[in-house]
Amino acid sequence: MVDDHDDTREAFAWCMRAAGWQVDEVTNGAEAFDHAAAFEPDVIVMDLHLPVLDGFEATRRLKGDARTARIPVVACTAYARLHEMEVRTAGFDKLVPKPCSPEDLRVVLEDLVSSRDPG
């Protein structure tokens, strides 16, 4: 879970943990890339407007690295309509507009993970 707003990140992470998921939290795109390369999570939820390295560039790097290219990345942002084209070209797998309920996000993540090609 990558979001620089503590309340948002913690609410989504809490909901996912309550549903039985293991969730790691980071606050910027550089940490997201480093963490994903080291731990290879099943899915990444990424805000777009982040410090150090924004969500667009972090996702480009994730999709361009053999270690992390297959990890689905979900853009979760309040600026969904404004950045819809950029989200697609950066390589995000899904776009979830904020505000959204943690339950709605969980459903999207479970669908992505369950349909992921294991190869």
C-alpha cells in the first residue's frame, strides 16, 4: 500500500488485514520500488501524487524491471479523471478513483490477484 496520507493508507491497510491479507505500507514511490523488488508482493496499490518519486514514475520503473514487471499495480487516486490517460501509459493495471470504500478496493485487488497468470 503506497500512499503518503497516513489516514488513507492505514484505513485501506486495516481493511485488507481484516480480510486476511498481509499488507506492507510505504509512503513514496522510491520506497515502493525498492520494497517490491525485495519482496515481490501479489499486488501494489499506488497513489499518484507521492513525494520522492511519484506513482507514475514508480510504476514505469516497476513495469520496466524483470523482477517486478508482472506485479499488478492499481492506481488509487482522487485525480482519476484528470490522469486517466497517463495511468494507462504508465502501465497501471487498474484505476480506482478515490474516494472509494476499503471494501470496494479489496474486491478489485482480489479479482486482480485471482486472475493473475502464475507464470
